[in-house]
Amino acid sequence: MKIGSVGALGLAVLALANVCLGSKVEAQQKVVIYSSNDDTLHKLAFAAFTKETGIAVEPISAGSGVVMKRIQTEKDRPGGDIVWGVSRSLLDTNKQYFSAYLSKNNDATPTQYREPTNLWIGNNLHLLVILQNTKVLPEDQGPKTWADLLDPKWKGKIAFTDPANSGSAYSTVTMLVDHFGGGDAGWAKVKGLLANTKVLNRSSLVFQGVGNGEYPLGISLEYAGYVWAAGGAPVKTIYPADGTIAQMEGVAIVKGGPNPDSAKAFVDYINRKDVREMIIKDTFRRPARQDLDLSKLPGSMPALSSIKLLPYNEVAWTEVRAATLEKIKDMIQETR
Amino acid sequence: MKALTIAPLARLPVAMGVAAFLFLGLFLLYPLWGVLSASVLTPDGTAFTFGNYARMLSRSFYRASVVNTLMIGALATITTTLIAVPLAFAIARLDIPGKLLLIGLAALPLVLPSFVGAYALLLLFGRAGVVTQFLNSWGVPFGSIYGMPGIVAVYTLTLYPYVLLPTVAALKAIDMSVEEAAQSLGSAPARTFRTITLPIVIPSVLSGALLVLIETLENFGVPAVLAEDMPVLSVETYKLFIGETAANPSAAGVLGVLLIVLTASVLIIQRRYLASRRFATGARVAPPLIKISTGWRIVATSYSWAVVLLALVPFFAILVLSFMEFRGPVLHAAFSLKNYVELFASAQRPLANTLLFATLAAGAAAFIGVPVGWILVRTRSVWTGLLDVTATLPFAVAGTILAIGLVIAFNAGGLVLTGGWLIMVLAYTVRKLPFTVRASSAILHQIDPALEEASISLGVSPLRTLIRLVIPLMLGGIISGMVLTWVTVASELSSTVVLYSGPWRTLTIVMFQALEGTGAGVAVAAASVLIAITLVPVLVAYRLLRRYELSML
Amino acid sequence: MCRSFGPVQAVRNITLQIGDGEFFTLLGPSGCGKTTLLRMIAGFTELDVGEIRIGDKRIDILPPHRRNIGMVFQNYAIFPNLTVEGNVAYGLKARKVGNAEIATRVADALALVRLHGYGARWPHQLSGGQLQRVAIARALVIRPQVLLLDEPLSNLDARLRVDMRGEIRELQQRLNITTVYVTHDQEEALAVSRRIAVMQAGRIEQLDTPQAIYRRPTSLFVAQFMGTTNVLTGVVGSRTSGPARVRVGAAEVQVADLDAREDESVSVCIRPEALQILGDGQTAPAGMAQLEATIANAEFIGALSRLDVTLAGGIPLKIAVLDELAGYAKPGKSIRVAYDPSRVIAFRRDGS
């Protein structure tokens, strides 16, 4: 009996300490940001934000799946103020957890990159691209289009991320189904492409793999190619000539979060023009607002208008995601 | 008479048992139910069904993941045992140089988070790896480390201490006279080893092999990197729970349950087997070193050092990498201290957190695990058996699953823990509890219960007897269990990544984020720091273990 | 058989011969080297110098498993991973004996130690005495040329110890097997042995039959080690014909056979049972000498009574008598004690 009560007492003390320690931190003005962006971007953006506003940032970073899962499980007692770095489809499917805010950068952001009722706003665009390691595969021998990737000579040479674990990989597959003619014909071609790929478990493995020369080719995101190239790796970013799509990532304020004012300050800050320039310089995230001259900025990324963009119905593909993922999974299994 | 004497004595184990059940019920079973119940419920959560199981198991992809997982587990367990038992024999019974250093280094693989180790191994043995390129340039047909052979090799070299340590302890604990008896009966040394020594240490070998098997079933970091597109249960479970796109609680629950059932059945089989084979030989005289010829001595020495050093390759790689220049994610062949400068600019708090959490969890695990170990050894009832299974269950639960369960269970309602540090320490304590339980019960088997009875008969209450007499006697076992907890918590990732919040980042989170992001340099520097700080308790443990005959595990 | 050992610290320059079928005991306090000697015979401790033979065959150059010697260990060393049957069959399997023969010999061996029907049991299901029997059966079943027993009874309780030593003795006689028995218990040694070697500090102090060792110890160490004895120090008186006289305090003790000079200091040993109390008015029988003493304490312990008395000058003396103590066992009472001078043994200062 003694041990039991001692244990219970200990537990109570610990719980109390937990609360106290937690609340002690709240004395300073702060904002809790759930983010699936990477560490480099966090360090850059948060340090600058805190320096300017005096608001401390507590980042919780994890894959966007984990982040959204956490917001869902915490819905009765939200621990976060901001969710950042999450794809449009995830933002759309979790709208009920956000509170609306009209950003100061609203007008500078094209309408297709904002939520009509201001529940979220886009920050940056990820173009789906092909990365090529020019040391393993000479520059002129690389593919030019998505269709080129169907060539059996690439079997086992293309790194790809499991669509079950990556929103952009899911978008890539579904975009290509439409692009290759849709329906069974589109799926048949996609199957041919999947047969050539190594389906890795995490998106970071794809750009690390191409950057380090493990795979000559990888299907990845635009910024990764520029980051690795800027670091001195022989990585070339290929914009497929047959077109691609721009995946938007955005920011939203968590409904009922503990620091709503700080949250609003962050939403305004992160889309400011000078901040976006700073972010391009270090991390090559293509901004959602279209009033920056990319050619004059590091990396000299091509303007969005110069890239062929394919139509893509993100909402429709998100609705059928569960069944589509099973289909992809089976297809991957069949082609191993 | 019997009733009069037994009843008061039973009060203490009953009270402690109830407390232990409450703890495990609240922080293990209840959270697990929250996660896994989805697997037996219809999508709307109202009715009971096995449909989810039928649906998952009808998919060849998931069946393949079960088969692959079992194959990897079985192969890795076999190779680990085959490598570790001869090594243990050499360390325990042969005269080879540098033995203490050898066994000290042999524990190191346990402190390296597997995802960092896998990263380092890719740089060495991947398709474009340094070693691969070198071997290929010499015409050696070495492919790469990907796939099942690579995963099995990595597991073997990182998990062999789990078999090595208890086997060395058991080999040293055999009473000399048993082997002498065999020889005096006309059995040659080799036959004596095969028919007497080996069967006696087999239970210890098996308990170590079991840990290896469970770790391979549960581990996420290694297959996530090395499996490429081979489906593996732990990775698929993770993706289904918290994949960016595929979050599917019922499907994930099915795989989670499969993982637990696999592990639990292995545990049960082992227990059944061991129940009839508990060879407590209270050793009076440890067997002497076996005299061998110089030739065999060279063979044994080279073998031992080759295994231990090979297992340390990822360590050396990480250490070297941490002093090399990274521009963004890209490695350049130049010396630099930049990684450490960058690390210490931002990672002091995570480092402090890691130390704090590991210490708290080791303390809490001992506080709960030692009484549980005592109950398991000193009492015998249906409840004891149940407690045994419950206290071993954490081995069978992947960190991710437990962590998600804890978030679901303690995010609202009477006890809110999310967002703080306590939930992390609780997760660690529960996950590592089997270490202290097993270490304490192992050492208790060697302590004569008559000592406790003597103390109680002298008028000292059972609780005071436990605290003042038994626990000091158990100290060696308790400390080794705590060290193992400390070290594995310090390198824990899978539950941390789900539970950490705000200022409570740990060093492994720093590594994970750096590796996932674009700063591998910071990751390897952090890993080097982690190795350095975990070395301290490991060395302390070894000083103690020398005295306590490696009774850990 | 001839065995001689080199100058090992534990065992120094020992040469001894053990007869065929003999029950030979190595007796001594712990650390005297008796176990080392036994382990040398078994082959677990190497000889520095010397050799060991069984019959004409030199065995010290053979590894332990080729010596064909049965050994029973102090802690039995029963293989915990084998059943009783497995334990007993172990040595036969090593000798590649056929299965049918193994079965009969194991059954016979178990019957021999009265463990018939226990073959399928596991060691942890047996009591200490039963384990002991398994160990003996296991050692005997291989038909060893020599049986070595290393303190085999020390882990048993007093009652079982007496029973088991009888059984061992009986078995040994029945099988007529040469046996070397190690013990630190003099009573056990006396009860079972044909000959005893009393060892101290790696040397054999005395090697003789139990009776001789008990009655005629050749050194003070042996006299004191072999059961209770009175040791009195005194000075040799004038040497005339007849028994020598040794002055012990104010009393005088007669010694039949004394090899010492006049005025030399000696130790005199008299067994308590060699002393006999004379009743009032009773005179000492012919050839017996007598002493005056005062009873200090009396103790009735069943078959015997023990008396502590003091001689003139306050020197204490122990007496054991079979008679009842009634009547004269009152502290303070003066008595006379008779003894046979031939049962008094004197040693010089150096113990010889």
C-alpha cells in the first residue's frame, strides 16, 4: 500500500512539475509552430523573425503527416499556434482545425494560392522535377521529359519516394496519370515508369541519393536540386519539357492556439517580399507571390511563367487518395 | 499457522504488484488500446470486426512485408548468434590480449541511433560509397549494402552485444567442477563444450537472441534507409500511422497488432522453453582460461578484434565525417570544425534535455522495474505470470505506436500530458522497463531468499528489508539495467519524434532534423557528441560489471 | 602404485602408494593440500615434478578425460541440463558404449545407489542426498580404476552424512574399488578408511591405519587434529627405570615411552577417554598411575559424560566417562583419576 501511495504521490508531483515547467516558458511572448519544413529553413526564418519582432519561436518539426496528426489529436487543447510547410491538399482537408486571418500580403498573392475564406495562405511552390547526378550520368544523356523516364534503360536507376509517405510523390503519380492520357492508358504508362524506379521510404533519401551519386536520377522537388548544386554537388535540375505542376505549401493559424497574436505576426512576416528573397537566397524555396525577379536572385531559377504547367485537379485526386494509394501500392508490388 | 505467516508477507508484493499494474495499465495498455482498437472496429468505430485484418492480409504487398520482416529477423538472429557466441567464448575462456578493451568496445554499437548509423554506412557501402567504389576499382564484385543481405549485416554488427554480453556472463558463471566432472567421465574438452557447457549457456544465448529478434522486428531506422523498395512491416506500419498521405488508423492498427503478436509469440515461446531450463549454477569457482596453442590464439584474437572493429566502422565513419566540411548537404573532402560550431550554436538545450531525460527515465525505470523484478522472482501466482507478460510487452511495441497511443490518451481529459517533458519520460520509462526488470530479476536469482527471511525475522518490515538489504545486494544488476536504459534512451528516436514539443528537443531530434533537412554535417557532429556522452555511463557500467560478472540482461 | 610430487606450494614432496581395492583417505584442515593432491590424480592440476602411476601405467601425462578415474565432487557437479539418466549415461556415451548396454548399466548403477526409478527426473527435483547418489552412480558406472571423492559429504546434514558414509564404505567394499577420499572430518576418516594420510601444509604428517593414527599420533599436530585430547606442558623429571615422569604444574604424569632428556620441556597428550575415575576407596588397577583432581564442571551428553577437572596447580583436564555421573559429579569435589601410562604420549617442543 505504501509503495502505491508513494507512486501516486510521485506521479502527482511530476504532473505538477510538468505544468509548472510548461507555464514558466509562457512568460515570454512566443509562437509555437508546427512545421514540416526542414531545419535549415527553420533556423533561417525563425532567427530573423525573433530578431525583428522579439517573439520567440518554438518549432515542432516533423513530416507533414505527423504534424497534422498531432493537430488532430490535440484538437480539444491545441498546443500549437501555426502550421507551416504543409501542402494545399492537407490544408484543405484539415480546414476545420484552422482559424481565418486576412494576411497583409493577401493582395500580393495570386488567388489560386489563397483559401477564399482566409483559413490558409500559400507561401511557396514546389515544382515537381527530375534531378540528375551529372557525375554518374553525363549531362547530355539525361531525360528531357517525363515520357523519357519510361525507357527501360532507366530500370532501377530512378529514385522515387513512396507516395504513401510523401504528398509530392502522390501528386507526381496522379499528375502523370492525367498527363499520360488519364484512365487505364495513363495508369499503364505510370506503371511502366514505376517499374523503373526504386521506391524509397523518405523523400530526403531521394535527393540525398542523387546528390551522393547513389542513383543517377531522382524524382524530387525543385528546391532540393538547387540546394545540392549550390553546395557543390553535380546535380542538375531538369524541368520536364512536357510540363509539370507547382505544388503549393502554405501556412495556417491553429484554431484555439495559445498565442493568436504572435501567430498573426508570423503569417504576415513569412510572406513579406524581403523575407521571401532571404529564403530564396539560402534555401531556394520558390515564392507563391509572383512579384520577385528570380533571375536576379541566387540560383537564377526560371520564372514560373517560363515553365510549362500542366492542369491538375488536386481536390479531386485528394478525395480518392485512399483508394489510389492502394492502387499505387499494388502496382509497385507488381513491378518489383 | 500458514495463513498467519503468509498473509502479512504477501502484503508487500501485492501492494507493489497493484502499483505496477496501475502504472503499466495507465501508460502502456490504455494508450495501446487507443491505437490498436481501430484495427478491430468498423471505419465509423461503432462495431467490432475482423474485416480490417482480412483486407490487409489479402494484399500481397502486406503479406510480403510480414514475410520479409520475419526473414530479416530470423536471419539476423541466426547470424548474430553465430558471430557472438564464439566471440563470447573467446572473451570468457581464452587467453587473448586486450580483453577488457574488447568487451568495452563491443557495447558501443548499442549507443548509436540506427538511422545515423545507416546514413554513415550508405556513404561507405552504398552504390556510390567510398568502400564500394574502392572495392570495385580493384575488381571486387561488391554490389551495395541495400536489400536484405545489407540489412541483416547491419543488424548483425549493431545488435551482437545483446547476445555477447549475457553469453560471456553465463560462460563465466558455470561452475568449474561441472566441466571437470564431464572430463573425468572420459569426455574430451570439445565434447564437454558441446554436451555440457553449451547447453548450460543456451538459455542466456537465447534470451540475448530474443532481444535481437525483437529489435529487428521493431527497428525502423535501418530498413527505412536500406530496404529501398522491399516492404518491411515496421516501415509500413509507420507510414500508415503517420505517413504524409496515407494515414489510415485501421490499417496501421492491423500492422501494429501483427507486430505485437509476432513479438509476443516469440517471447512466449522463449519463456516456455526457459521455464524447464533454468540452470542456476551458483558458481563457486569460475572455470580457468583454456590453454591454447599460439596458432589458435592468433586465430581467436584476430577473430575477436575483427568482429568488434568491424562493428565500429560506422562510429569511425561518423567521427571522421564530423570533422569534414559540408556545404549545405554536400560533403567536401576538406577538414573543418564548422559542424561543431554550428551544432553548439543551437544544440546546447537539446543536449541538456537528452541528459535530463535519460537520467530521469533510468531512475523511474529502476523505481518501477526493481520491485517488479523482485515480485517476479520471489512470488508465484497467476498474477505474477500476467505481470511478467505485461512488463515484457513494451519490448514488443514499436516506439511510434506507443507514442501515438500516449498522445491520444493524455491529450485531454483528467490527465493532460501532451506538450510537456513528462510524457516523453513516461514513454521512455515504459519502453525501457524490461531492461531493469530483467536485470533485477537476473541478479535476484543469485541472492538467497533466506537473507530476506532472516531480516524479517529480526523484526525489520518487508518493505524496509527490501530497501535496506535486498536493493543494496542487487545494486550491480540494478545499475547495469539503468545504464542500458540510460544509453538507449539517449539514442531513442521513434517515440521522441512523435512526442517532443517546444523546448524539449533532444539530440536525436537535432540529428533527425539535420539529416532530413539539408545539414548532414550537424547530424554527424551531434552523433559524435552523443557517442561521447554515452560512453561515460557505459565505461562506469563496465567497471561495475567486472565485479558483478556481467549479470545484465 | 607410486606417486611423487614436486615442490608445489600446495603439495610438497609427497610419495605414497595406495593398494589395490584400498579405501585411502587424505585428511587435513582446509588448505593443507589434500584437494590439490586429489586434483593432481584426477588431472585437473598439473604436476611440476614427479609422476603418477596406476599399476604400471603412467597417467600424469594423460589429459583428465583419458585417465579412467571416477570423481565425485564436493558440490556433486551434476549436469543441470541433463536428467538423472543423462548424467549417469554421460561417461558411457563418451566411451561409445552401445545403447542397450548403456541402458542396463545405467539402471544397475542407479539401483546400486538406491535411486531406481529416478532416471527421468531433473537434477533440480532432487534432494542433496539424492544428488550425491547420482554423482556416485555417475562416477562408478564407467568402472573407473580409481574412485576419487572430494569432501563428498560436506554439503549434507549430520544424519545423512553418517548414513551416506556407511553406504559409500559398503559400496566400495562390495565393488572392491581403489578409492581416494578427501575430508577434513576426522570422525568420517576414521570410520571409513583402511589407511589415512594426515596432511598439513602440503606434507603428509602421518600415514597409517585409523587406529594407529588415533592412538599413536606421531606429532602433536596429528594428536590435536584427531579428536579431543588433553595437551599438558611439563618438564621431564629424573630418568630412572619404569615410566618416565613429567612434572605438570604441581602434578606428575607418567609416560611409558619417552624419548627426551632430563629437564627437557615436553607436551603430554592424554585422551579424555583414557582417564578413568576411581570411586571412593577404589585403588588404581595394576600398571595404572593416578592423579588427584577437583571437579570443575560436569556435562551429561547422552552416551557419554564429560567432566572438566583441575589438577593440583590449577591445570585443566577433560575426562570422558561412560558411567553415569550420579553421586560424584559435584563441582568442588576431590577425586582421583587413574590412567595407563602407555596411553600417554609426549612430544618435544618441536612437535615430534
